[in-house]
Amino acid sequence: MIKMTQAFQKVAAIRGMNDLLPGPSARWEQFEEIVRGWLRGYGYRNVRTPVLEHTRLFTRGIGEVTDIVEKEMYTFTDALNGESLTMRPEMTAGIVRASIEHNLLYDRPQRVYSIGPVFRHERPQRGRYRQFHQIDVEALGFAGPDVDAELIVMLARLWKLLGLTDVRLELNSLGQPAERAAHRAALIAHLEKHVDILDEDGKRRLYTNPLRVLDTKNPAMQEMADSAPRLFDFLGEESRAHFDGVCQRLTDAGIEYRLNPRLVRGLDYYNLTVFEWVTDRLGSQGTVCGGGRYDGLIELLGGKAAPAVGFAIGMERLLDLWEQSVQVDAPAECDVYVVHQGEDAQRLAARVGEDLRDAGLSVVVHAGAASFKSQFKRADASGARVAVILGADEVASQTASIKFLRADAQGDAAQQQVPLAGLADVLKNLKG
């Protein structure tokens, strides 16, 4: 027998990867129910892609000269076959890969969404974690400005459903590749004139990804960025018409927006419409949702050319904002809590619990033996609206005593006795 000579060192979660315990997790489930209902209202269907993908999917799809690919991806070599694999840093590339692999656009365009964790190796801070969660919504195969606008209108509806009033829309157009190329040349010339004030990131991106230099947070570079040539000024007639179409539909829907010519998004695959919903209530991490059109990505990843547009929402940030804006109570553990005294009552309680579940109620039957006082304390803590009481008298008379635990559920009396045969009907018809 091996003698343990050293105490096991306690293991904590990895920094920036957080546990969700029952209370907060219940609020997440409540939030996700709202989100899934909202998406169903617009005809979006769920897809689920692997957390692990081939690294080349992201270097190709996101772009090699991006912070995500250069600094933030969790990438490793598979010991079995030597392949380079990456934990997904975002969902769009994986969804596009799946649509190509399974010929999803064969007969019609698709509205799809996915909800789940993504991974980026960055400094953890409020609203920014190494494992975080996204709601990713993609409209694949749609080319017109009507769908761009529909996505934005969708989001305005979600903010309303969540009771959010201080989220504002910023909008821009990145045009088409030729227009971006002309702007790129003018932008590089501008940056070369100000190379002495560029920080290290700016100098590194000057020739590889100059558009991202304008997205700088460095105060010393703001004046230079503000005076840079605007991509919007390089847009051709078709690109402007597409953008005008989006803006007109937003005006029709009564949605206010601000044109932000420096809004470029962090990923290389966007074209035409780009947008962000932002707030001042989350500190430096003020972007709640970002998205736009990416008509070239499907072909870039090996599929037949098809347009696409979508957005991603950071769930942690949106939940933070939701809980700041409205009173969000954790859902109750159950509708009904069954308390009992004595072995016969305990056995009856198990059967009663199953009967109530058959009727569609959520039920917790107290486990083990304890005093009524102790059981009622636990029943109250569960958030249940009613306690079902079973003791020797109830077993003998095949009845149950009902004690209402919440004022809104009391009806005419705080406590009453009913036959077991009619218990489910009484509880299903509780006030509220």
C-alpha cells in the first residue's frame, strides 16, 4: 500500500476561465431562454460546431495579421498526428466551414445561430475573459441591404426585450476590395508621413494591415487617426447604394445610428456594412455586439461564392449590462417543495413528487429526515411558491396540506388541505 507523504495541492480554475455556480447559472438559463425565443421569432435555427478546429481555418479566415491570430489563439500540436489545432477564438469561421462541408446552401439561403464558449489568451478584466461565451448569428446566402438592416433591427428588439435603454448603434461601410485597395494606398501614404508617432503595433501593421492602425486606443495617435483618409470617401456607386439601403431601412424602423468612419471591426473578412452596438456602462469594454457583411469568406474558405452577413454578442458583457439595467432575480429552484414527516410520509412524498411532475410542475422532495422547521426553511430558500406537507394524518386520509410560501400565490388562504387525487389540478391553477 502506497503511503501518502504529501498533501494534494488544491486546484483552482485557470485564470480568466470562470465557474458558473447554480445561482448565476440559473440567470444564464433565463437569459438564454429569452435569446432563443427572440431568434425563433426571426426564423433562425441552431447549429453547433466543434470547439476545436484546424488552425489553418482561422489563419485563413480571420487573417494572419490580426491580434487574434498573432497573440490570442490557444493553439497546440496534436500529439497523435502532428496537426496544428486551435480552440475556436470566434464562431463565424467554424459555421462557414460547416456550411461548406455539409453543402448547407445547396437549395436555399440559411439563417443560423450558435451559442457557446470561445477562447482567447488575453489579460482577463471585466467583460473580457480567456473563456467567454458568444451568441453568433449568421444569415448565409443573402446579398441585399434588407438583411443587413433586419439583423440590426433584430438587435434593437433584443435590447427592448431585456429592458436596455442605453445601447447605441455605430455604423460604417468598408466597401468592396477594389475600393479598400485604393483607400489602403492612400492610408499607407498618410501613415508614412506620421511614422514618428506610431506605436509598435502601428509600425508593425503599417504595411500589413494599415486599416487596423486607425482602431488604435493610443491617445498619442488619435489626432493622426482622425485626420486619416476615410474609407467611406472611396466608396463607389454600388457600395454607397447598399449602405444607403441599410440606412433607409433603419430610418423606417425608427432606429437611430451614428456614422463612425473609423469603425473597421477586428477581423479581416468584413466588407460593406459593419456595425457595433456600444454602451458607456461597461468601462473600457463597451462593445456589446459587433457584426457586418463578409461576402468573400465562404469562397475564401473553399466554398462556392455566396454572400453572408452576421453578428456576435459577448454574453458576459450583455448579462452584466442586463443585471445593471433591470432587477434580475434568479429563477426559483422549483415550483413545489414537498416536506414530510415519518417513513410512510417520505415514501408517499416520492410518489406525489412524480405525479406532480407528470402534471408539468417542477418539484423538489426533501431528501432525508429533518424537522418540519428545518424543511420549511429549506423550502423557503428554494424559491418555491408552495410547500406540500405530508405527515401521518395526511397518509391516513390520503390528503395533502398546502402551505403557500409567497404572498402572490396565497389565493384565499395561506394554507389549505386537498385530496391527493386533486392535488395536481389545484397546484397547476395557482394564482399567477
